[in-house]
Amino acid sequence: MTNSLDHAAKWPSPIMNQADAADRFEELAKALKAAGLSDLSDVAFDTAATIDLADPELQKSWGGGFNGQEGRRALFLAVVEATKPTAILETGTFRGTTTEWMAERFSGPILTCEVQERYYLQSRKKLSRFPNVSVFLSDSRAFLREQLRTFERDKPVFIYLDAHWYDDLPLAEELEIIFDNLEKAVVMIDDYEVPFDPGYSYDYYGPDKALTLNLLKGAAKRDGKIFFPTLPAERETGARRGCCVVTSPGIADKLKISELQPVTLQDWRVTELKGELESTRVETARLYQELSRKASVLATAETAGLVEFELETGEYQVLSALSEQENAGEPSPLDADRLQMQTQFVRTALKNEIQRRKVLQEELLTMKAYMGIE
Ligand SMILES: C[S@@+](CC[C@H](N)C(=O)[O-])C[C@H]1O[C@@H](n2cnc3c(N)ncnc32)[C@H](O)[C@@H]1O
């Protein structure tokens, strides 16, 4: 209870807009839940959801269904037309924007799941006008496991995977569950890298958490087929997020449509390697430029005898520091310490300078060898 009261005490700060008000009710709801007051928490979540729903700007979410992308919408319709799914499943409902768009065009059952209570509640209200839509409050993996085992294995099902937002990336597991349960799954994954078209953006949460090739290896091992949009990103509208379509082998043939191109993992790896090669080339050119700059600095320094001068200065400093030490006779402990430190400093400086010069000379040799200069 202390937590929730502390929390509420922060509230007098001004409320900026509707979204801010909804955020605060959501925070309050979470605090109430943590304090064990679940009835009150439900009311606060419901209020946050009601405020969300009343804000037309919030309801647009990235410009409407499928991130406001006309090309993606056409792709969805073409895939549905070609594969005739008996149902559609979506993971990650958020504000139900894409669910609503699909429900206006598909009359079969649509099941969607959301892990956040606020979004779940507002989507449930928003989508209540569609008798064929069911919204679930659930983690995507549990949702897929529970729902898919009730489906007939050999019937085509379209699944839109869009529940990747947080640290935990459920995608690989989601695909595994789908492949375990269905022989004719058609899966569209939002926010995916399109290997031949960098104009599409995709999710990158770190090297092992990017929506790229790696995540499809499991599906490929099970003979899954991979497709990408043929539409170039520059002709796409809206948020221009990339996507990937993965199917079970049993239905891949149906996807010979102009909106999609098939890609094997090998094709993709070759594209990746080409990209890596290109960036290595760019990096090599940059390094040679850097080397050539250093070489000319070294040449100038050598011409002007600067390196020798610096070395001599260093040696001189060492020698004078040493003789100062000798001349000091019976130095006081303070002087002796100072002289020792000074000597040490000069020695280090000298060593560094020699090392620096060695590196520069090696770089110069490499540079000359590269340029074919004797
Ligand atoms: C990108 S949004 C979905 C957008 C929505 N599909 C649309 O097109 O309008 C991602 C949603 O997935 C939800 N989410 C994240 N991880 C999840 C999980 N493991 N299970 C279910 N939902 C999840 C987030 O709370 C968020 O609402």
C-alpha cells in the first residue's frame, strides 16, 4: 500500500496531453496491482484504455493498419487471396490498428494477443464491433501454443508476428510453435530486414537480437520457405518497415505471386557477405588514407629532423635529470623522490617516442609496399 500512496503523491505535476494522462493511469494501475489492489488496478487500467481510445491521434499508430504501408496492405491481400486461410492470428495487438484493418477485409476468425493490459483492454473495446475478432491478454508464445493446438493441422492459417518490442524477443520460439502445430502456416513477420533492399527499416536490439537471417535458421531447418516483398522500399508508403513471409513447405507453392520473391538462406548469406566485403573495402580505403597521412607526417618530421630532435631532447632530459640526481650529493628524501620520478617520466617518454617512431616507420613501409614504391 505504501508504494501506491507514494506513487499517487507524485501526481500533481501537470498533465501534458491525453497520452500522458493515459500513461499516468497505467502507472497507477501497475502500482495498485503491485500493492495487491487488483479491483482498483482494473479500474485504472480501464481508464487508461478509455483515454487511449478517445484520442484519434493515438489510434492511428504509424499511419493506420500495417504501419500505413500501402504496399504491405496489397501484399497481405494478395497472400490471403492466394492461400485462403481459415483463420488469422496476430501477436502484439497494441492499439488494434492492424487488427481492425484486417477485420474490415477478412470475415473468418481473427485472434490477436497482447501482453500489456492497457492495450489489451482498449483493443477489446475498439474491436468489439467485429464478432469474428477475439482479443487475448497473453504472452504470444502461450497464446500460440494454446490456440494452435485447437486448429486442424492441415488447414491454412495466416499468422502476423508483431510482438517484438521488449528485451525478450519471442520470434524464434513463436516460429517453432507454429511449425510444430501447422502444416500450412503462412507467417508474415513485421519489422524484418529485407536483404536486398536497405530502404526498408527493421528491428535491431543487438547482434543476437536483430530481425535478420539468424532468426530464420530454425524455420529453414524444418524446410520452411522464405519470401520477401518485390516492391522496392522507395515505392512503399508509411513507415517503410521491412517484412518477411515464411511458410511451411506444404503451402509454399501457393505463394508464386508477383508481390513476393523467394529467397534461400544461402542467397541471403551471399548478400550479407557482399555487404561485409563492401564495408571492408570502404574501411581499407579509409585506413590507407590514414596511413598515407601518417606517412607524410613522418616524412616531414624526418626531413625537418624533428624525430631526432625529439629523441635528442628526450635523451638530454634523461641525462640532465640523472646528473641532477648525481650532483644532489646527499639529497633530502623529498628531492630523491622527485628526481626518481623525473627520471622515470623521461625514460617512459623516451620509450614511447621510440615505439611511436617504430610504428610510423612500419606504417610507412606498408604504405610504400602497397603503393609499389621502393
Ligand atoms: C509493434 S506493436 C504491435 C502493433 C500492431 N500489431 C499494429 O500493427 O498496430 C508490439 C506490441 O506487442 C506487444 N508485445 C510485446 N511482447 C509481447 C509478447 N511477448 N506477447 C504479446 N504481446 C507482446 C507490445 O506490448 C506491443 O503492444
